[in-house]
Amino acid sequence: MGVVGGINSPEMAEKIIAEGKADYVILGRQMIADPEFVNKAASGRESEIRRCVRCFNCFPGSPEEGYTDIPYDGVTLSKKVGVCAINPETDTEVMFSEFGKPEKSRKVLIIGGGPAGMQAAITACNRGHKVTLVDEHTALGGVLNFTDIDVDKDDLRAFKNLLAAEVQKRNIEVIYGKKANGDLIKQQRPEALILAIGATPSMPPIKGLNTAAQALEIFNQKEIKEKRIIMIGGGLVGCEAGLHLAKSGHKVTIIEMLEKVAKDSFGMYREALVQEMEKYEISTLTGHHCMEITSNSVRCADELGNEKTLAADRIFYALGMKSNKTDELKSAAGNIPVFEIGDCIHPGKVDAALKTAYLAAMNII
Ligand code: SF4
């Protein structure tokens, strides 16, 4: 008897068989995330496996199965099936035959050590370029470092750590704790520049918003003592951060302007997320926009103007991100090739970050 479903590590496969739960395991999505899984496991290179993060990017579900929230028509959906968020080489829109071999090894400067910057460094180094990666923090990982705290993000944390390890094991110079500017680019004299400088939380003009904290702050604090939490913004970030708090004993209410929460997520992933939010008794108030925040309340209204004031001990917001500006860095680069990748093009998810990173690195020839 074989077993299939969410098996993403040799240890998990080994345990299932050793405990007699199955005679063999079947790998589905994991083989899209890393087709070398078996070879790496067999040759003692388990730490190099890109473990499926179970994000459902490769198969969000289909309308026939009842997933009517998928924002693609049938043709677009068919192109997305099998495209892995963490394996850019599965992307059907990438024409691998179009990438020629680099004419020579180039000096490549990459600014930003989040997932996009790390993937670009790995791919550029694999192509024989001499890579320097600069990050303003003391560790690689960028926005994914919240996974070090989030109890539900083991798989994404493992992926972030894998990227960092893959950078470190290569001949890539990493400069930590340095905020890149035009002077650094001039000093480094690169032959190609990749900008992976990410995005910053948006702060729309809501009265009192500056008294609330941005959702990712939750993962920078050791303990949040306040019990009743309001999260303003029920997109994926607000929902996942709210769920993290609910799992640590907080009473969470999410206020969302749209008619449903986590609309930027969809299909099977959204269904699982919403079920988990219900299990942890998160209250959601959809179709309401926030008008005013005080230290212990949020005033909001529905589209007809009917107002409500909700009490809270602590207020967070997740109201989207805006791309960081690249103009100064681009102009300092002069006339060398410059590539923007990841969230500084458009705030998005890991799949877009990795795809743009991979394409940039492949296009340095
Ligand atoms: S897209 Fe997500 S779920 Fe699908 S194989 Fe890749 S990591 Fe796994």
C-alpha cells in the first residue's frame, strides 16, 4: 500500500515506512518543487531539497470542483497548473531555449537579500558570474524572516533557510548591514545590477492609523500581552497574522473593506485558511471601511454609511504594500544592464519574486 499527500521530506517518507503505515510513498507536488528530490535524498544531499511549501500555486483547484473564486479563465488556469512557486524552471512562460550562454563571467551586484535577491544570486552564480549580494540587515531572508516566528510557516521558513544556505555555500560575496546607495554602486563598479529592494507597508490616510502597528510587527515582538486585537485589513497578510495571534490565545477581529477576506488568496488555500480562522473563532467584519482609530477603538462604516465602533486592546493593520523606489540606484548604475525584481516591481508573493529573479539572472550574458 502506498500513501500520497503533503510528503515533502525524506525524513517524513522514512518515518511513514519505518512505522509500517505504508509500504511506499508517492510524491506529487514535491516532484514539481524539486524533481531531484529522490537523487538528492539518495546521495545524502537532503539539505539541498526544495521542499514543497504546500501553497497550491501549482493547482489552486478548479471551478468543476467548486472553487469558483479562482481569478483566471480556463485557458489561463491551464497554463498555471504545474507551475511551482519555488521552482521557476517549471514556469510555462519561460522559454529556456532563449537564454544563451553568458559571453563571459560578469561582475553582478545584487541589492536586497530577500527571496528574490537570494534566488538571483544563486542563479547568477550558477551561470558563472561573480556575484556580490548586499543587504541592509544582519541576516538574509528579507520579508520572509517573519516565518521564524509564525507557527504555521514551517515550510516557508525551511525554504527561506534553504535559499540562505544555498547562497552561503556558493562563492558569493555577501555584505551585511549595508544600506545600498549610489556611492556603493560606483565603488563596486558592477557590469550588471539587480535591484531587489522590496516594498514598504502602505499607510492610507485614516485618522489615527499612526497609533496602530503594522501586522508584520507582530512577528518582531516577543509577546503581545493585550487580549482583544483588531486587525484592519483582511487580505492574506492580515488573515495570516490574525490567525497567528488567535492561536496564541488572543481574541481577534478582522475588518475588511471587500465582501470577503483573503481575496488575494484563492481556491484550496483560501478554503483551508478560512476554515482554520473559524476554528480559532476569529470574527470577521467584511464590507466595512475603517474611518478612525484611537488607542482602544476602531470606527468603521459599511458602504451605506452605517457606522460601528469596536473596542480593542491593541490594533494592527495590513493595508497592502507599496514598492520601494529604485530611481536613485538606477541612475547611479549608468548604462550597465539594470534589472528590478520581486516586490520593488510590484508587491506580490514568492512565486513572482522567484520568477523575476530567475529571469533577471538568466538574462545577464
Ligand atoms: S506551487 Fe506550492 S504547492 Fe505546488 S509544488 Fe510548488 S511549493 Fe508545492
